[in-house]
Amino acid sequence: MKQFGLNPLYSGSNNIFIADIHGEGDKLESLIKNLKNKVSDLYEYRLIFLGDIIGKGQQTIKTLQVIKKLRKKHQVIIIKG
């Protein structure tokens, strides 16, 4: 079912929500590393970034580079805060 031209997030799909990174690239990398250790196959999951991706942190460029790299192998959705 499509509404407003967007694909809905189905409850049966594997979603991981990551919120309010605020430009903390090192912390984002660490989080992804921890997820890979805890989830059997991270590639089966949709990564959904919510809220502020950049902003307060000092690693804006690194944060964007990490997300860009993730987009090559994962389905990534960004919902702006």
C-alpha cells in the first residue's frame, strides 16, 4: 500500500532505527560495529536514520561519509529532524 508516494515501513520487515547522531561520526561507526556483532546478518536490515544527522558534533563530514558507505550495502532511509 502506497500513501503520498512513500513506501510504508511494514511491521514484518527488519528495521533498525538510529536517531539524533548530531555529527558524531566516531560514535556512529562504533554503533554500527556493535550492531554487526549482535545481529546475525546486518544486511537483512533496513537502517532508518531519524532526527539530526549533523549539527552539534565536530565530525559532520565523517558522519556523512559513514552513512554514504552504509548506503552502498544497506537500504538506508533518512528522515530529517
